[in-house]
Amino acid sequence: MAKNQHVTKRPDGKWQVLGEGNSKATKVTDRQLDAIIAATDIAKNQKSELFIHGRDGKFRERNSYGND
């Protein structure tokens, strides 16, 4: 089953790609844009949703790459 992907800010100031339900990040980057690019590729491959969180942790954007 495809996992939705979340781009979130880490306590250390870096950005991470986190598969829904996972405790460990799939990828950690210095810039949010790099995390978004990686998460987009994963979401497209898995035909899942991408949730981008802002610095405050709230949803900033949502994209669907699944069956709409």
C-alpha cells in the first residue's frame, strides 16, 4: 500500500521526508525545496499524497499523485 509523504521541519533545523506511519525519515536535507523534490518523486512513484508542512508545522500545501 502506498504511503502518503510528509515534508516537515526537524528540531535540528533540517527538513525531512517522512512516510506516513514511519518513525525514521526517508531523506533529510538542509533545504525544504530539496525535501519537496524528493518527496514528490516518491509520491509520484507510489501514487500517493504529498503533504508539505511549513516551519510552524501546519499544512502549507497538499498534492495528490494518486487516483483522483
